[in-house]
Amino acid sequence: MSATVIAFPLSAPSFAQSDPASFVDKLRPRVWFGGVEERYSLDERMADYGVPGVAVAIIDDGEVVFASGFGVRQSGAADPVDADTVFSAGSVSKVATASLVLRLANEGALDLDAPIATQLTSWSLPDHPEFDESRVTLRTILSHTSGFNMHGFRDFQPGDDLPSTIDTLEGRSPAVNDPLTLLFEPGTEYKYSGGGYTLAQQVVNDTAPAAGFDMIASSHLLAPLGMTRSTFTNPLPPEHGNIAMAHNRDGAAVALPRGYEAFPERAASGLWTSANDLANLVGALLASYRDDDGFLPRSLAQDMMTPVSPSEHGLGPRIEGRHGVLLFHHGGVNSSYHAWIEGHLATGDGLVILTNGAGGNGLITEIRNGVSDAMNWEINEPISVPEIALSAEQLSDYAGSYSVDTGFPYALRRIMTRRIFDQRIHIAVDGERLTMTVDGDDGAIALIPLSPNRFWIEGFGLRLGIAELEFHRDASGDTQSVTFHLPNASSHYVRD
């Protein structure tokens, strides 16, 4: 039997003094194989990922210490990106919308815990006699525990007719989504729902129908936070100016001739914003959580940053913490744009990243790692994966099919429900390695050993931490179960 070498997490590289601008030469992946350090420049990785333009803002102890743009607003043109260039924020819009809802709740215009039906004047939920609709509240909607369908929405191209909010809720043309409906008893499960946020948009609109969602958001959220370059208006008027245009994964301009798509589901994915403006929002939420007299009352900000079980979300953002580090964060993905925000609640640090390319997801991960190193943040530390030789006998111990353990506490599963997480997984030996497949999917995923019984699920897309399978061997050497770990959730499977 071959000897094994145990993988180990490395501490974040220590730099003598925080230097925000130095991140441009410190981009790296999360995993280093064999302890070999990999570093890239921002310019080369923008080229590799086909992303023409990026904007970044860095917050240190509540203060913006860096805000800048890189690259160009449209490939083939010379117009540079700066910290005031507006990008589509995708689902980062949900954090802005949640902030607006909480602000309105604090002003008495909305009630977080009243049945949503009592706060709607222009639309009614379809009847769901099998569920208690009175449990649908703004709190369940903001935390994605309401039970609604509609994960997300497709982009609308220049020239497309745009649906109204009611069109989207009813699944009526020109909307291209299914009608909003409940899938489970509100408050009992987690399911990410842009449809729920669209319903919240209608509730906000009903507080002042003559003004409408865009104006309500401007007067109660954007203007108070000095977000002067931001708007929920869709399509974005060309005269807004300094707009990051849309690009595909090859870095080619799309959505022509205008150069960018429209996102009529404003609350869920329709915010246009800049690095400077988003830094104002992140900074305001950090200050509200840490101090009195902020944009939100401290108690309400703390409510916002507390996970609503069984969700990984608080009231809007995702919440994650370990080793004394507590973060709120949210990503944004539209077809041609990727965005990211995070705030470190204990230290007041934070980060904003905006990109105008469909390949921006991987780039954001590497930028986050580089910024963490440049700022000496105790997050996103590189993980060393040495070469580990496991014998065929060791690997064969794990081969087989495993089904979800229905007795595993639902609250610990959080996001690990539905989709692939409720499918049987199949472990097989392929030469000198293990692979994993999921029912209904023919693609095999490589499993890279971190230790004799823990394996990194290679290529499983995560921005925080890594995905692992942990096999459980008993005193007889038999493996009867496996746990699938994500950074913020776990799911357990038993051998068939």
C-alpha cells in the first residue's frame, strides 16, 4: 500500500503592510497543487477570461481605501472603465432591494412579518389550499424561505418588449417565465427565488403606486446613500453615460446595437451601479451593524445579518462565518455581467467587484483571493493539495451508490436541497482516481484526495471555500456513508 501525505490549509500569505493596489499582481486560484504557488496579474487573467472591463472597490475598517477601474467599457474601443462606470449588478440587486425593504419597514410603510396578502393592493397570490399562505411574509421572501419558484430570469435584448411586474408574476407574455407559485409550505425549506423578490417589488410599488419602484428606490435608498450613478431603470437610457457594455465568454461585444441587455425584474436583478456606489451600500450596512444611528437601526441590521434557518441567507445577503470571521456576501450573474459584494462584520472590511464579461465568475474568485492577500484578511487562504497516492484497494472501498439520508437535519443542509443535492451519487474508480456522477447526469467529476477519506470535488464552482466529500469508515474498515460538505452547508448520504 502506498504512503499517503495529508493535505493542509495554509495561512494567508503575510505581507508587511496592507497595500490595496498590490492585488493586481496577486491573483491566484484557491487551491495550490503540491504546494506550488501560482500568481497572476489582473491584466493577464482579464484576457484569459475574456473580460474587457473590471471595477474594484476595497473597504478597510469602514473606509473606502481603493476604488478603480481596469480595462475598457467595450472591447475594441478605448473608453476606460473607472470607479463610476455602471455595470449590471445581477442578483446583487437583491441586497439593495432588501436594504430598501428594511428601510421602508423601519419607516412604518411595510411590515416584515405581516402576511404578504395584506400588503398587496394591485395583485393577489394564486390560491394554494395545500399551504398556509399567511406564512408568506417579506421576511420569508428576503431569506428565500417563502416556498416560491422562479430561481432567476433571462436577459432581454435590445428591441425586446419588456414585461411589467404583473406580467412576470403571472408568467404572461412578454415575460418568458412560469407563473409565480408556491412549491412548499412557507418557512419550512430553502429555495432561492427571484420570483419572490419580484413579488417584494410589487409590494414596494404598492406603497406609493404613483411613484413606482424606481422612484421609491431612488428616494429611500440610492439618494440617502449617495449612490448617484445607480438606478433600477430598465432599459438603462444610453444618456446615462459611462456604461460598461456586455460581452460573451470570448470577450466579444453582444446585445448590439445598444450594447447591453435589459432586466425588467428590477428587485431581483435590475440594478445598474458602480464600484463607488456599491461601496457606499456595503459601507452603510457595515456601519449599521456595528454602530448606532446608521442607515438602518442597529437591531434591524443585525436581523438582516442573521441567517434565517434553514436558509444560508439573512434578510437579503448570504451569511458565512468561521474562525471568528463573519461575512455577508452576494454574487450577481446576468448573461454578460458578473458582480460580487462582501462585508466583514467584525472588522468593517469589504469588497466590491464588477465585471462586464460572461467569463467574470472565475475572475472574481481570483480577484477576491488577491485582495485578501494584499489586505492581510484572514479569509480565502490558499489550500495546498499535495500529490497523494492512494492504492486501488483504498479507492475501491469507497466505490458504490449513495442516497440522501432523509434523517439528516434539514437546517444543516441549507442550500443543499433539490437539484443535484437530492439525487443519488455514484462513486467509481477510474484508473488511479475516484470520480462522482449524479443521477440524470452522465458527466463524471474528478475527486482529488485531500486525505485518505476526504476528497476535493474538482471544478465544483464555489467562491468561498471548496466542496468536499468525506467518506466515513467504521472500525471494520467498511464505508457506509459519505458527507458532502460546502463551506456553509452539509448533506449526508448512506450507501445503497
